[in-house]
Amino acid sequence: MKVLVRRSGREAQRIIRDIAVLIRNTTWKCGRMERLVVNYLQRQLQRCGRAQTPVKDMLQYFKLSGKQKSEFFEAIKRLEKRHIIKIKEF
């Protein structure tokens, strides 16, 4: 059974200020939200020539709220753990 853990307000605010950088363009064994994040970063690379974007911009682009927002933060953490993206402090 999957248990969702609620992030503290401070941790969520820290993540929002950070920058996500695409390291590897792979979505193998990724969930829906992880695929959305990787595809967004890939499109940024194609359009702007850089594979990095503020997490805040991704939140605004996906228009997430409530439970979806917490799933987004969990997806970012999983992608970082799997070395697909890197979160840099801004």
C-alpha cells in the first residue's frame, strides 16, 4: 500500500525556488508525472537550447494544485534519486 507523505511548507518552498536540470532523457519505468517533467525539460532544450528551468515555471505550466502538487514534488524527488534530473539551488 502506497502512503503519501506530506512535505513541510519550508521544504516545498525551497524546491519551488530551485532549478531542475535534465541530465538524461529517459522515461523508462517512470510514472505519468515523471514523464511530464522529463518531456517538459526536453522541449525546453529543443526550443531554448538549455535543459534547465525553474521548478516554479513548471508548476505554473502544469497548473497543479492540492494533491497533484504533492505528486509533482514526489516525482521530482524520484527523478533526482534516479539521476535523470538534478536540482540546483538558485
